[in-house]
Amino acid sequence: MVTLAKIGRWLRDTWLLIGIAAGLFGLLEGGLSLALRVKHRFSQAELRPDWRVDADAYPDRSWVTKYYDEFRASDAVRWRPYVYWRRGAFRGAYINVDATGIRRTSGTAPAPASGRSIRIFMFGGSALWGTGARDDFTIPSILARELENRGLRPEVTNFGESGYVGTQEVIALLLRLQKGDRPDLVIFYDGVNDTYSAYQQHVAGLPQNEFNRVTEFNLSSASGRLRAMVLRDAAGSLSTVQVLGALLGKAGMPARAGAERLVGDALAPDNPPGGSGVAATYFGNMELLSALGEHYHFKCLLYWQPTIFQKTTLTRYEEMERRKAQAFEGFFRETYAIVGQRRPAAESDAAFRDLSQLFSDVRQPIFVDWVHVGESGNATIARTMATDVLGAVGAGLAPGSQKGKQVPTEKSGDL
């Protein structure tokens, strides 16, 4: 017979067990939090502002630490319609971004009055924006000086932004054209972000981390989902959960396994996966740009960027950086091979150049991580572009065509 005394003992024992479990969990959480905080402080002290301060592609290290301090401070982004994000305004010794999120391009001082003026819009991800380089040594800044030295009067705008894929950049160009802002020449420098997005989400043609956008949108349709999101975020902030997630990841069982694939299948079910999808999206954008160029009277040059995977002779530092990215090296090699075999349609008014092998035989240090090159690498890329720009000018860009007018000439064809 169950008596009130027995029920009381059961309740007492239950609460005692719950209290002991909560106490033990509190001790575990507190200990792990302290350990992670100590580890974070030691890692920050060891790595200083960024691990790339040790890159051997920097022969002069006097500015590197301060640069990466500024790089970290300038990394905050703001929401922008259609393109999702851009950096906020920032002023520093080596990094300067204006109120519209555009990084400063130097080297555009007026050339002799006899030189041809040319407006150039440049689009790309973090490599074009200039991760790892000072304002004066980004690809757009070096290109501007190269063109000035060759007799042109360039006005170069760096629309690059970290993480952008090609379609985001096409939309960014559309927004400029919509406002009546007309270039003479448009340059796109892509490859890495489009490829990584396809690897990440198992389908081509999406911005990076699109699963975050899906989650955020769905929160607005149900308060229950919002509460679940809050609880999930609160749980995710626990040190115990973070350590368990890290252990599962090392065991090959990521905590969010399958989330990216579900998003890719839902948002782009008709897009082919893998490298073929990346190539189809890229060259499809090229056809769009060709049509826009014909209507708005600008030329378009497109470049497929190199990575550390194509460099055959690596320094010790570069070899360590390549190993960090070995999980997706195979996917990148496959995709780059497919893109390298494709060519735009012969009638395309956009010129394409594959730069993936630009540093393949270079023995000197080039990369500061698996994708970003140092300032000397930027100079090599910019000089290559400068030669192509001069060819495009000779093939039909009008001198002083600030309003987008064009002299009728034959098409320049492939580079």
C-alpha cells in the first residue's frame, strides 16, 4: 500500500537526484568554461591577431601585425538588400572602407592630359577586396597604377567583398547600372567562393551559408520556431555542448550533418551538383554579363582565380596551409579541371582567362593561406589584367567614355 510517507520519500529522493545531477553538470560546465577561456587566451597570445602574420609571403613584417589588427577590427558586416552584406565604414593606416562599403583604391592620380580615361568596376570576393594586403597593394590599386604607367587615366572601383559568389556580384553590378552608374570596363575575379559554396551545400549556384538565411526567414513564420531557435542558441553557447560537438566532429559526425544538403536540395533542386554545376552557373553568368555589356556599352573581362592546390612547389608554411584545406582539395581540383575545359560561346562579348595555373611553377612564397596571396602575388595578377585591359581599350573602348559611350569596332573575342 502506497502511503503519503512513501510518496514523500520518493519525491525527496527524486529532487535529491536532480539536485546532484544539476550540481555535477554545473561543475562540469564551469570547469569546461574555465578551460576554454584559458585556451582561448593562450591561443590569442600565441596567434596574435591572426595566424597569417607568420606567412613567408611577407618579406617586410614591420606592418603585418598592425595590418591584421585592423583586418579584425574592420571585419564587421552590415545587411544590404539583394547582396546580403557589405562591410561597414572603417578608417585605418592600411585598411579604409567608405560609408557604402567600398574599400579604397589608390594609384588613380591624374595621368597626362593626353591619356585615355577609363572607368573600371571590379567585382570579386575577399581575394579581390584585398585580404592580406594593404590598401595600396590590392589587385585594383596595383592595376590602377599599372594602367597609369601605361598612359591611361583609370578610375578603378573595388566592389569586392568577402564571401561573395559570382551571382551576388552580378546583382551588385545590376544595382549600379540601375542607378545610372556606367562603367567602360567590368572585371570579375572569381572561382573560390563559388566552388566552396557548392562543396558546402552540395549544389551549385547558391550564396555561401544559405542555410542560415533559410533559418532566419522561417523564424518569422512561427513563434514556436523562434522559441526553438532561442533555446538552440542558448544550448549551443554551453561549453559542454561545444566540447561535445568538437569531439563528434573529430569522430566524423558533425553536429549539423545533412543541414546544408537539405537546403541545397530545397532551394536549387534543378541545379547540377559538383563541378559541372559550378561551371554551368559561372558561364551562365558570363552570358548575362555579355548581354548587359552590349546594352550598356561596356566590355567585360572575367578571371578564374588560383589556389594553393595548383602550386606545385610549396614552402613549409604553404604546405601547412594546404594541409588545413585538404578536406575539400579533391572537390576543388575536380571543379577547376571542369572549368578549365569549358570555354564561353564564341559570340560572347565577355573575355575569359583561367589564372588558376599562374603560380603553379613559382618556387617563391606566394600564399598567405590556401586562397589569398600576398602583395607580390597581387602584383603579378594585376599586371596580367593590365595587359588585357590595354587590349580591350584597343578593341573598342572609347577614350574618355565616362558616360558609357562606345566606338563601334569588331569584337575582341577570347583573351
